[in-house]
Amino acid sequence: MTSALIYLDEHAIERETVLLQARRAARGFDKLGVQEGDIVALLLRNDFAFFEAQQAAAMVGAYCVPINWHGKAEEVRYVLDDARPKVLVAHADLLAPLRDQIPAGLKVLVVPTPPQIQRHYHLTTEQAQPAAGDTVWPDWCAGFEPWSDAPKRSRATMIYTSGTTGHPKGVKREAATPEQSAAYMEMLQRVYGLKPGVRALVAGPLYHASPNAYGRQALPNAEVLVLQSKFDPEETLAMIDKHRITHAVMVPTMFVRLLKLPAEVRARYDVSSLQWVTHTGAPCSVDVKKALMAWWGPVVYETYGGTEVGTATLATPEDARAYPGSVGVPTPGTRIAFYGEDGKQLPLGEIGEIYMRVPAYADFTYLNNESKRSGVERDGLISVGDVGYLKDGHLYLCDRRSDMVISAGVNIYPAEIEMVLLQCPGVHDCAVFGIPDDDLGESLAAAVETMPGVTLTAQQIKDYLGEHLAKYKLPRRVDFHASLPREDSGKIFKRRLRDPFWQAAGRSI
């Protein structure tokens, strides 16, 4: 259906225009030597070009690695060195500070940063334009005939997820069988409600796993597909009203910010078209979900899983009412088991570390870190480090075994921040952990022990980290300690630092 439209904020083009550009890019990738199993990296904000490049990679059987563009140059360079892509497709403004970090031999295709993104991120026209000598994406694509070869075996988007070593790892799935591809599409339809004719909104960045999967499913199905270049709560309401949005994907932080809008602002917009709003990425409080459904109606669905395991559970609006606090029931075919500290499986109903397997997803390994996979697997099931229990067939989360922090739906691993902070002049030792945050769900706190005779300020700590890490990884709170609590082994007792914050908040996750 060529009349289907894709919007970037207020600007629209026909879906067939995007797909034609993708087919041209696929031919271009092939001419560049991109083969099955190779990697194409994307350093792109939400834009038509993201879909074009991602679809093109899929056509030639390549993996697509979307890079979190909030990262500093050294963080992006780490992913490029680890993934070793054949091609990098990047927005002009995001590429500019990285030019001297691009690995030798990597083909770079530059996308002019569109006006919508310029406006939201306060970019100049000069920042948005490719440099002299760049290979410009739309011009490059136009030089190729559309790809018409037989489709290659499907390969999933390769998402980089951080680990306790402090460096991110690429979750690389095997090429899906036809049966797995069919099961995957059926599962996405079940959890996102996407089917032909929907009017869909993607409010989060496409480099995240859930918006990415949602966008890929919505692209061939939606009558209208709206990408927000940057989340703004009132603009989100305006888009729902204007385009009569029926389906959307969000994270709980967005719900909080929408609910904080003044009543008179909320009343300006008609949201009665909404039928199915899926959220994932972080726990959503019972009160927030209840308040949102009092406003939007029984349209809020919750999914739970992880990059390694996929979508393991679904909670419907009815579940939210009857089983408040649960993250739903297992998706079809999903196996869930719980293990104790001794590594033994626990009876259902007892609290333990959650291990899962979702058959709709092809098996995975960690790119260049195959040995790390064994550390998250038991009896063919995979853990993402959460602790919980099953009651009346519904999964409840209690805590997180790992130190991972989920802030505004973004996974953050303190080990990475600690590794940088320990290099700060004057810092003897440190611990970084998550604390409750009414807006973000969790935010970061740093406990710092300075070297004898050294005095540092919280701002100095933040400024140092800001030179090396993305803004979202910076602690909001910095506390100084004469000495940090330690176990007999010498390991910092992080829970002693963390628990008082959570006890005061009356929750643990």
C-alpha cells in the first residue's frame, strides 16, 4: 500500500519511498562487499535513513548495529573496534566529533541531519551538513539500481548491552530459521498489537531494543508511522491527537512526564484513538500505571525480558487490575525457572534468580566474548540478572542480582563508570549504584573515597566523568566517605550504601 505514510515529527514521506531507498542501499552495500553475516553500523537519531539502512542490511543478510549516539567518542570507538563493521551510516552532526576516531578502512556514509532534528537539538545548519569530500547517503543511494535478489536468511539487529566488565557486548543471534522468523513476527504482533492498518508512534530512540523491534514491525504494517526525533510530552499528545494514533511504544519515564503536565495542557488533546500502548525497559509503578489508564483508558500493556532473551512476558490492562505489580504471563512457548544462590532450581513460587528461554528468538552469543555466555546460562535458560517469583501464573520482580541500573529505560552498568572514576586524580576508591528517582525510576549515585589529604567536590567528579562518559551515565548524586564499607574479601559492600535509599522509598527495584 503505497499511500502509507511515515512521519519524522511533522514531515511525512510515503513508505514506498523509504523501501525503494532501502533497496537501492542494499545494492550499494553489496557493491561495497557487504556479505551475509557482515555488520553495518548506524550512528543515527530517529530518521527515515535509520529504516532505510536497517532494511538494506537485512536484505543482504547483514547484521545491523545501532550505536547509542549519546556516547562519547571513545565509547563509540569501542563499539566500532569490537563490531568491525564494513560500513558506518551516520548523521553529519554525530559524526563530526568522531572523525579522528573512525577505524582505518571503514566506509562512512553521511546522512544530512534533517531540520526536525536540528530544531530539537539546537544544531546549526553548518553542523547538520556533510563535510566536503563525504559520501552523502541520499546521493550515494541514488547511484544504484534497486536490489531484486532473493532474500537472505534473516539476521536480527545486534544490540550492544553492557556487562559487569564495564565494556558493552554485542548480542549476536544466529540467522533465524523460517519457523523462528514466523514465530517472531507472531510474537511481536501479540505483544505490540501491530497489524495492518494501525497508526503507530515510536517515542523512544531506535537504537534501543524495544523501539527498534517495534519500528521494524510497524514499518510494513502501519497506515501511519510517526517517529519522534526527541521525546517531548506535549508534542507526544499533539501527535496522538493529530494522527489519531492507535498504537505506541514508550518507557515508564515518559508516562511520568506526561502525567506531570498541567491538567489544562492534557485537556487540550484528544487521546481517545489509543488502543494499545506497550511499555518496557524499566519497572512501572502501580500508581503510575493506574493514573495513566484513568486518563487513557485500559490500553497499557507491559512487556518484560532482555536483549539476550527477548520478550518473555506480557501484562495486559486486565492483568494490571487483577495482578497489580506483576509483569505478566509468559509469552507462548516461553520457559521460566528460578534458581537459588546455590545454583539449584527452586520450586515455583519461591524467590530466585529468573532464567528464561523464548523460542521465537534464535540462539545468541556475545560477539568476540563467546565465553561470557556460559555465565548467564543454566539448563538451556538465560538470566538477565533479575530476581523474582511466579504467583498465579504471573511473574513478579523483586530485585536485581547484578548492579545494573535502569534509568529512564536505559540500562547502565556501574562497573563502566567506576572504571573511569578510579582514574580521576585524587580518587582512592568508589562505588556507583542506583537510587530511587520519581522521574527516571532510578538515577545514579556515587560514593567516593578520596586519597589522604585530597579534597574534591561533587562538581569536580561530575566534570571529570563528563569528559569521558555519556551524559546519561553521570551520577546525579555524589557523596564522600572517609572509608567505604567492605567485605572480608575487600569487595565494597555496595548494598550497605544502596539500601538506605530504597528503604526510605519503600521499594527495592
